Amino acid sequence: MLKRTLDFIQPSFLSSIDSQSWQGISIKPALIIAAVFLGMWMLPVPAGLDPKAWKLFIIFLSTILGIVLKPLPLGSWALLSLCICLLTNTLTTEQAMGGFGKGLVWLVVFAFFISRGFIKTGLGARLAYTFVKIFGRSSLGLSYGLVLTDVLLSPTIPSNTARLGGVLFPILTSLSEEYGSTPEKKTSRKIGAFLIMTVFQADMVACAMFLTAIASNPLSVSIAATFGIELTWIGWVQAAIVPGIINILLIPIVLYYIFPPELKKTPDAPKIAAEKLREMGRLSLPEIIMVSTFGLLIVLWICGNAIGISAPATALLGIVLLLVTGVLKFDDLLAEKGAWTTLIWFSILLTLAFSMTELGFIAWLGCHIQTFISPFSMWTAVGLMVGGFFFLHYFFASTTVHVSSMYGMFLVAMLSIGAPPVFSALVLSFASCLSSGLTHYGTGAAPIYFGANYISVKEWCKLGFVCGVLSIAIWGTIGVGWWYSIGLLD
């Protein structure tokens, strides 16, 4: 019997390990995470900490490692983490499912559905071609046209991968090819590389400007709420609008001089855009409905709190209008895999983050961090922590992972030294977005743009660092002055 069992194991299980995968599981990452999990699980509980809080931290850490090392798809790994919480009695069923009822989770999911309307109706592409037609007579103007499209789409498309990859990437690459700028012809620097880098880096700023521009922002809001800090859609925009606009305006100019395109004038771009617009025809009824819905959403996100309409309720209203008018079908919602995947992993991460706060882990950690930074003055410590949080993104391949693993720890440290609560929560949120452009792997859209092969790793890291420093300079000077003027630093 034993021999037959071993004969079965050897060709199946062991050969699977050799091939690094077994039934869809990447073996090496799974073994690494299991070793970390079991090793920490066997350690004694640190003094002053609830045993359940320690167990939850180990599960949370293992979850983050899984997101980074990817032994399973993100949704599957998150469900596994939730299962361990229940099987080990670390959380009750009600606690474990609490994240699925959070309004901000559904705000992100609803925004994913709305973004499908922009892509399905062609409105996103029409906006891009319209701005190219207006601004596209030079390579610099062309970049501003594409950047402006991204900024306008940011409030209602909560995924920079969807915006940059689904709407703008096909347009900017086709324009580059029209001018003979392709990696295959070794003419990347003619115009394509400049457009790729400019649009990507500007999008990092757009992500920082709107709460609903990227999924990690609502995650920041939710974590901040565990400390009693309320961040609203309009409050976020108010804080980000001035440094954000200046940052957006300067990025194309700075890149134009330090990474200039060989082609300075693009007189044919408006003609190409005009031809694409002619092919699209007049503004269709679905597009008109989409524009009207978009306008209503912006108004309600700005004024909703004053009249008692929450941001998730506003987003749901937008979806209902698109469904009732036929712009979207319910099958379109079912086909939006990104939304359903986000619902699972986002809810579970929120559950873990909220529960660690409730069980006292974050407060315990904050006390230790406070001891470490106590020799510094408050604002020196704030500067060091924000800078550290910013450049730690070099170690992360996802803005969401960066926020979920580091945001709460840095926030509690800033609060512990007396930094203004709303300021602390917002500045870390802004930093998480702005730092995502440091590398060619720092956010979901990065592999798409880097994978086009217009820019080398060395160039990308160099330009990413320059744009990162530019953003720090703008938000750390003009931003601070603006925040002081609106009372955020009181």
C-alpha cells in the first residue's frame, strides 16, 4: 500500500514541484509564505498584545506576502486568508464578513461598472481624439491632450489600468505608429517614448487628485476611518486640486526638456484625430446619456453630503440610470470581472485592517514607533515618515499593497506625535499615488506601458525618480502652503 502511494506521489506531486506549479498554485512562493506563517505562529505573543491581534497580524502579513509573491490569483489568496481567520477562530463569522458591507467597497465596485459605460459607448476615445484635435499640433500639445483626457476620466474610472490601458494606450500607440515611432524600427525616441512616459507619470498625479481615481484611495479612506478620521470626496479634491494641477502642468514640460521627443511638430495629429472622429460619427444617444450621467455624478459627489446623499448612493444612481436607459445591460455588469475581483480582495483587506485596529494591534505598534521617532521635532518626523513612505514604494508592485501594508502603520505614527489627523491621512494617500510612478512595476498600468518596449528599465527608473522628486517638491511646498490656507494644518 505504501509503495503504491509513493509511486503515485512521485510522478504527480513531486514533478509538479519541479515545474513550479501544481493545480494552479505556484509552489515556491507558497512554501515561502507557509514557512513565514508557521514560524511566526509558533513564536510567543509579544508583551502587551492580545493573542488574537498577533494571530491576525500574522495572517495579514501572509496575505500581503501572497499579494506580492502571487502563489494564487489575488481573489483566491484573499479568500484563503479569510478562511484561515475563521478556522483559527481569530475572527467570528460576523467580523470576517464585515468588510463586504462597507460603503467604500461598493463605491469602487459601482465606479468600475460606470467606467464600462465610457469604454462601451466610445465616449472615452472620443474625448481623447477631441483633445488631440485641439492641442495636437506639437508633441507637447499632443501630450497635454492625452493627459487632459486622463484627468477628466479619473473621477469615474477607479482603475488607472482601465484608463491608461483600455482608453489611452491604444490611441497613443497608434499615433506613435502614424509618425513611424516604434521599438521595432528603433525610433522610440521620435515621439512614442515621450508620450508613454508623460501620460503615465501624469496619471499618477491624477490618481492623487480624486478619491475615486484608483482603488487604493478608498482603502486609505477606510483605514483612516478606523482612527476616527473622515475623508470626503470633496474634501479630498479641495486638498489636492492646487498642487495636483500644478504638478500635472509641469510634468509634460519637464519631460519635454529632459527626455525630449525628436519630433517637435505634429501637424498631422489633428487631422488623424479628426478622421477618427468622422469615423465615429455624431455623438450617439448612449454617449449623450453617458455625458449627462457623468455630470450628475460629479455634482452629487460634490454636493451630496449637504443634501444627505452618500458617495456610494450617487454611484449606484449612476449605474441605475445607465441600466434603465439601456447604455449598459446587466450582463455588462456581470462581465466586469475587475469589479467582482475587487469586491472580494478589497473587502477582505478592509476586514483585516479594521480588525487589527479593533484588536489593538495598530495602537500597540504605534507606541513602539513613537518611541523610535520621539527624538525628532514633530515636523521633522513628519517629513521623514512621508519621505520614507514615498520611497518604500520601490519595494512594492502595487499601490494597493503599499497602502494595505504600510498606510496604517505610518498613519498611527504620525498621529502619535501630534500631526493634524486629516492632513496626515491625506498626505500619506497622496504619497501612495505619486510614488507609484517610481518604477516600471509600481502600479497596475505600469507593465502595460513598459511592456510596449519604448523605454528601457534604466530610463524608466531615472525618469520615475525625477518625476517623483518633482512631485515631492510641488506637494511639499505649494501643497503645504495651500493646505495651510484652507485650514488643513490647524
